Amino acid sequence: MRVVVIGGSGHIGTYLIPRLIGAGHEVINVSRGQREPYTPHGAWQRVTTVVADRTAEEADGGFGQRIADLDGDVVIDLICFTEDSAKALADALAGRVRHFLHCGTIWVHGPSVQVPTTEDVKRAPFGEYGVRKAAIEAHLLERAHREGFPATIVHPGHITGPGWVPVNPAGNVNPEVFQQLAEGSEVALPNLGMETVQHVHADDVARLFMDALASPSTSIGESFHSVATTALTLRGYAEAVAGWFGRDARLSFLPWEEWRATVSEFDGRITYDHLLHSPHCSMEKAERLLGHRPRHTSLEAVSEAVERLVRDGVITP
Ligand SMILES: NC(=O)c1ccc[n+]([C@@H]2O[C@H](COP(=O)([O-])OP(=O)(O)OC[C@H]3O[C@@H](n4cnc5c(N)ncnc54)[C@H](OP(=O)(O)O)[C@@H]3O)[C@@H](O)[C@H]2O)c1
């Protein structure tokens, strides 16, 4: 099939594009041409790249038509962040594509209630990003169910892989936390370190897109989480990371407000977002409907990323 990927040169696309080519699809990647995949792959030589700036072209009202004109059987939209943007694209593609796959986020859920959280729970997102992504999901599913628009939604957790810094055991993306654990320095965690994070290897996200694409009759009109099958407590995560460097984690615990004062405003904000969500999403639906099981645990996904950070000199053991 002819598959158009919007935003395919980032975390997910690094793995998704080679998988699509490997499965025999004709692939068109639409991006601004600024980013390179994190890991090079020969498959890119067989990809057609269309340079387009979605933001600029949406402002002119021409982006949807531009994508429709690429005549894809399938469109995979990895970079949609507003309902208006989703609506304009769906308007342009209705009746023209066999399958439309949108990348959402587990942030469509608010703070975890009964875990593992399933895809069918009532949405209670907070924060602009999660609220907007939930509105996109609602819009696409409504269209799928009422008008037969062939939409599937994949909701990744904290996307992780070699080439970028994973969400760390303090719930932010400052590589210094990995460094401190690697050298045996004391690391302060917020509260009791019992809040959770839930990573997913970028290749498992790519695999879920492939599995959904292979089963349109079961995946259309549905949302699927894409996370490692279990979540990690910050404390357990910190202990595991220290263990990779042959150390026992030296942890201290501070009440939230005190802890926040020890880090930058930016790190504090990212950590707060992760703590308040404390995600623990279920992967049961993807297994039941698509036969999909993630290949990486959270720790396996993170360890691959950390190994690369060591190799790149970001972390010095
Ligand atoms: N990162 C996470 O942990 C995480 C977690 C949950 C959900 N998500 C979801 O994952 C999706 C993002 O996927 P990703 O992490 O693989 O993306 P990414 O690594 O941020 O890559 C973004 C891709 O989009 C292209 N792009 C960015 N701005 C563009 C524009 N204005 N016009 C055209 N192309 C543009 C980039 O290439 P150029 O720069 O060359 O244009 C690149 O190919 C989002 O829907 C996000 O909500 C991410």
C-alpha cells in the first residue's frame, strides 16, 4: 500500500519507517526536512520525502489538500495537536483513505484512578496538551462511528529509545539524575518515590502502528494504549538504574514542595506532570484485539537509551 507518514523522522518514525518499508509498503514521509532519524537505516533510501511545514500550511488552509493529493491508501499522522488540525485533515481525507492512524498520548487520561487504566474509561485529562489530545481522540472516534471515517488511535506512554534522554527516576528528562545514580551520589526523590512512570520503546510504538495497520477491521474506530506492560515506581526505577552501574542507590525523600525547591523550574514542572498522572495503563486491549504485546519492559527500553547516553558521553560511569 501507499502509506503517507506525517512527521516520520522523529522518535517513532525512526522505527516505523523501516518497518513499513520492510513490510513492502511504498512510503512517503512529510516533514520540514530539519530532523534526521535517531538511528540511520538503509530503508530511508526508498522513502519519498515531501518537505512541508504543517503549521504554515494549516494557516493557509492548504495542508489537508496537500496530504490528500499524495494519494495514500493509508495516512499515519504522528504530529497532530489540535482538534481543528485533526478535523481539517479528516475533512480532506474522508472517502479517500482506507485507514487513518493518529498518534495520541496516554495523557488523554488524567490522574490514575483504578489501575491498570483501560482505554474505555471516561477521559479526565488536565493540562493543555492532554485536553487537546483527548478532544482529537473524541472527534476522530465520533467520525469513525458515525460516518465510517477509518480512524485508529495509538496512545504512547513515555517514548524511549537510543538517541534521546528517557524520563528519569525523578520524573523529568534531566540526564544529571542518571549521572548521579551512575556515580553513587545521593539522589533526592519527591514524596516517597512511589509515584509511577510508564515508558514504551519507540519500536514497540512502531510495532503497534504496524499491527493496527494489518488489522483494519478490528482497529478502525478504536484507541489503543502503547506502553510497556508494567509501570515503574520512581524508587524502584532509581534502584534499577543504580544497579546497572554496580551501585546501591543512595536515595533520600522530600515532601513535594521541598523537593521542588531543589530543582529548576523546568525540571519541577515536568516532574509534577508525571507525578500527577502517575500512569499505569493496560495493554490488554491491544493483545486481545491485535495480538500485540510490547517486546520491551520499561527497564529494557530505558537501559537501551542509557547505554547510548554512556556511549555518547552524556553519562560518565
Ligand atoms: N515523546 C513522547 O514521549 C510522547 C509520548 C506520548 C505521545 N507522544 C506523541 O507522539 C507524537 C510525536 O511523535 P514523535 O515523538 O515520534 O515525534 P518527534 O520525535 O517530535 O518528531 C516530530 C516529527 O515531525 C516533524 N515535524 C515537526 N514539526 C513539523 C511541522 N511543523 N511540519 C511538518 N513536520 C514537522 C519532524 O521533522 P522536522 O523537524 O524535520 O519537520 C519529525 O519528523 C505526538 O503526537 C505526541 O503527542 C509523544
